[in-house]
Amino acid sequence: MPFTLFHGMLSATAAALFTRDWRLIAIAFLGGCIPDLDGVPILFDLNLYRQLHHVLLHPPIYGMVFGAIVAFALWKLYLMDWKLVLAAFFAGYALHSITDLFFTDWPIRMLWPLSEQQFSYPVLMQYNIPFALAVGLAFGIMALSFYPKKKKMPILH
């Protein structure tokens, strides 16, 4: 999927299937967006971008590494359950890589550091736009479910 924020929205929506804790949903959103930080060189040098994107941060092992750092920090600062934080972050991160595996033709080293082999199965690439729209709609519905419902005013007789 070519849209970083949609990766985050997909991860957050998936997390919302398992928890109503908005903090964990936000952590999953963050985990879903972080792998595309290796795309920042596109702002400066297209060749560097082509060399780094999907190579530097897309292997899922980094989701565990960065997730452990985030989990430790949130456990120390806010006493959040570090296992839930790690699970939410890693799931969001891994979902990003898995989605790119099927929705782009850019190979990813899914098993790095155990293997340098790159994988790409772009069988769903032609569905990028409809999938992104569906993810946006699902995210919107999920986000609205967190919006407090108005209480009805009692009718006074």
C-alpha cells in the first residue's frame, strides 16, 4: 500500500478488534507507520530513496526491537502493561510489512537477519486504491465508535 497513514489506519483498525484501549490502538497506529521512515530520503535524493526504502526498516524484526523500546518507556513512564504495548506495536509494524508484501512489487527482507532473501508477492497491487478507501472507511467507523454518545435529556412532565 503506497500510503503511510493508511498503514497506520489499518493497524489501528485491526488493533481495535482486540482492545478498546485507545492508547494501544494509537501504539498500533504508530507501529504501522514507522517502517516508512526509511522513505524519508525521497525528500532529498531519489536514488538514495530507491536504495533504502523497504530495505532499512521494513524487516519485521525491527518491530520487535522498536516495540521493546516503546514498551519499556511506556511501562516506566505510565505503568502500561509492557506485553500489551509490545504486542500492539509489533502487530502494527508486522502488518505494514505483510501488506507491502502483497500490495507492492518492492521486495522486503521478511526474515532478516536470518536470511537476506527478499520476498514480493504483488498479487493485490491493482487493488491499492480500493483497499486504501476501504481501510479509510473502516478506520473512520472505528474512530467514531470511540466518540461519546449524547445522553438523552429526560422529559419533564
